[in-house]
Amino acid sequence: MQRNVEIYPSIMCADLCNLEQSIKNVEKEGIDTLHIDILDGHFSPSMPLGLETIKQLRSVTNLKFDVHIMSTNNKFFIEEMIDLGVEQITFHIEKESHVDRYIQLIKRNNIKVGIALNPATPISVLDYVLPECDTVLLMLINPGFATDKGEQQVSYAVKKVEDMSRMIKERGLSTKIEVDGRVSFDSIPKLVRAGADMLVAGSTSFYDKNNSLKENKAIMEKRIAEGLHEEAIR
């Protein structure tokens, strides 16, 4: 049975001066999940969206919220997102001493939980907690540097996805792999073939300014199909 690969547009790459209309435009394309980054200015150098803005967004759409927390204080933001009633909360393992505690906190509130890894963080850190995770989010560029056009996807991106996929399969788990960072039209087939299940889509794909959102989605779907086909014939 062929995998279902999902497109999660990153609201950070939308028109931040017209967020409500940006979300309506995403809805028109049949997308059901929005990727929302929460950055604290410490873990990562940027802060594109504040909590009040995210709360306002929740009031204008029924899209599912896939929240990616990049913070040195996970507890605060996790609790805020639980109160908001989002569908998935992902936090970074690099700055957290109580990983299992917060995994269980999220799960107790019937919210899907993900663990995020920076590009250079080895997947071995997930050894014990992987069975508890609905999702592993693999950062393919360094968090918070997306606006730096010189920041390229790491050279080992595909290998890391392959290694993560192998670990999941060897353990007989259903954990999904989400990829984030320069997920471009060109890189999508390779990432999908390697095992990516969710694609965080930004300025190099869904929000490519050379095309409409409708056209970009169609291109992404074509590239996803190419990757799934390559996976099937390997």
C-alpha cells in the first residue's frame, strides 16, 4: 500500500501582513494542516509570530495546527499550545532535560507529539523515546535561518531521513517523519523516496513566488508522486 505524503504549508512563509487572507488562500487549495513555528529569539535568532497572533489565527480557521516549538523554555509554550487545542506539538530535544515528561504531558491531552532534531543532532538520541513519538521532525537547515538565502539544505539530509526511516521500520513503529528546511521542488522526490511522510513547505515550494499556490501545490504533488514511484521500484 502506497504511503500518503502530506503537505504542511509554513505560515512563516506566507504574507505576514495579511495572515487571515493567507490562511484562506491555503484553505482554498484543499490543505488541511498548517505548520506553525514558535521561536523564542534565544534557541533561534528570529521571532516571526507571537502567541497572541497564533491564538487569533486559531479563531479564523479550522485548519489543523502542527506546532513546532524552537525554545529554551519548552514547558511554557507546550502548556500554551495545549490550552489552545492544537493537533500536534513538536519540541526540540537539544534544550530539554525532561523529554519524557513533556512527551507524556502532550499525550495526556490527546495531542500528537513530535520530537525535533537539529541537522547535526544524531538520531541515536531518540533511542528510548522513539516509541512514544507520533512524529520525528528532521530539520534540514539550522532553525531560524530560513530568511538567509545562503543557508542551504545540509548535504546529509537524504541520508538522515533514510537512517531515520530504517530505525522506525526495524522497530516496527508507525512514527512519521516530517522534514523542514529548503524542502524544494527539486529535493522533494529524494526526500520522499528516503521516507519523508510530511513536507513542511515554504518559499522554495508551496510559496514559490514564480507561481500561484494552486500551481505550486500541483508541482509538489507531481514531485511527491515521483518520489513514491522511485521508492516502489527500488
